[in-house]
Amino acid sequence: MVLLAFGFGAGLSPRAPGTVGTLAALPLYWLIQDWPLPAYLAWLVLTFALGVYLCGRSAEMLGVHDHPGIVWDEMVGLWLTLLLAPSGWFWIVTGFVLFRFFDIVKPWPISWADKKVAGGFGIMLDDILAGLLALAGLQLMVWGSLLLTANN
């Protein structure tokens, strides 16, 4: 259980465990990126629900709310960010950077959720919100690039 919460060991990184945990999400993303939308959405719901349990239980076992080594939430946040992303490294890297930005800076409502919502749900929620903001930013860039391409 803790192995999954720690992103298969990525959360044990002595430096930037959240960033390393986010990177650990990429191999699974490459496996699911071409799934039909309903299957991808089901994956997100399942991994979120699993994360509420895994992160909450692991935090209890470790005696630390949102221990830095718990990175399952970052993994799910990145998968959410990359929902509907076009193929290609540019979009993956851009989504990664956007997600890490929102997860680190924690603008409202992410900061509110991070401080006010406890337990496994709270651990997951701030990263889901970061993922939603990153998803919105990424999709704006996608649509902007499509509009620029169409006008040229």
C-alpha cells in the first residue's frame, strides 16, 4: 500500500519527491494515453478513489499528514492534466510543467484545499485542483495552436 502511495518508490527521492513522483506517472500515461475517453475517465475515477484510501492510510501509518513521500496524488494530477492532450513530447512536457507550477505555487483554491481539507481526500484534492487548472491551461494552448494553424 505504501509502495503505491510512494509512487513505486519515486517518493523516496531525497530531492523534489513531488516532481520525481510526477515523472513516475509518465510510464503509465504512455500505456493509457490512447485509451478511449470513457476508459481514460474511468481510470481517473478509479485512481482518485484508490488514492483517497492509499494516501489517507499511508499518512496515518506514517503519522504525518501529506508526507512528502506520498506522490500518488501527483501521479493522478498529471494524468488528469494530460486528459485530451494531443500526442507528442511538447504537450507532455508542457502539461508536466503546468501541473508542477500549480502544485508548487498553489493558487486559490488549491491553497485553501491544501490547508482546510484533511485525510486522504484532502491529500488528493489539492493535486486534483492543480490538475484541473493545468488541464485548462493546456487545453487553452491546444486550442490556441489550432486557431493559429487554421489562420495560416
